[in-house]
Amino acid sequence: MNVDDGLLDSPLACLDLSGAPITALVYEDGAAFERLLWSMIAHLRAQGRRLAGVAQINQLRAGQCRCDMIIEELSSGSRNPISQDRGSLAAGCRLDHNALAALTIAVEQSLQHHFDFLIVNKFGNEEIEGRGFRAAIAMAVEKGIPVVIGVRARNLEDWRQFIGVDGAQDALVKEYFV
């Protein structure tokens, strides 16, 4: 995607999803990034692009200080909760590791079919710890499917270590700070 695709008035106008197998969108503000990612997904779908992967939807709940995390599996459109309800006073991680593991398997299986892009909403703690969507990312690159992934700025060094690059512009990966 580039400025020739009719995105001149969009925050997506500067993104070029061609060339490198992986495009990392590095962000600080999670809510702003999610809006950008969903805008990109809508644009790619409107172009008729087939998408595999996942994107997050944060759902507010009355009486709770933290939202529920819902993940849309992009190839099927199914929406799956990945947060555990641990009560209104609970602190710490609320991720349902089993639900996320089931989604990673679904995404890996979907990659047996042809897709134009693999989108992964974030390279997070699961991927840093060797789990999550690491295998799906590797599968997509191996199959020649371009990958678009969100990387929170604080995880950038872990991302680069995983991907095996030292800098932002490498033959394998493009990084955009959004």
C-alpha cells in the first residue's frame, strides 16, 4: 500500500507494505494504534485482500476498571475473548493463555490457504517468551505472505532480537513509527 492507492488523506498514506516480507508498526499509544490497525484492515478488505491473523477489540464493561480483550480472527471473522474475568479488584495479567493458544493454532491452520497478508495486532509478552504468534509469523514469511505486526515501542529490542535484525530498515523488515 502506498500513496498511489488513494490514501493521501489517511494516516496510512505513508505505509508501503510492499518490498520487505515484514512491516512492523511501532507504537506508544495502544488505543491510537488499534484505530490505525482497524483502518488499515478495513482498507485492505475494501480492496478485496484476503487477510489472515488477528486484531484486538477492547470492550468496556460497566463496573470494571479494565476492558475485556476480544480478538477477531481475520480469516473467519470470529471474535474470541482472550481475557479472564478475575473480578473488579484483581491486578496483574488477565490474559487467558489457553484462549490465545487456541487462536494461534487457528491462525497457523488458516495459513495453509492463500492469503494476501498476515496481520498480528502485537508482538507482546507471549511472543517475547517464545509463544504466541511466532510460528505463524515464520510460516507466513516462509510462504511469501507479507506480515504486518504491531510492536509496542518498549518491546522493540525484543522484536528485533526475534526477527534477527539490528536496524529499522533491513531487507527482511520495514519499521514505521506510528
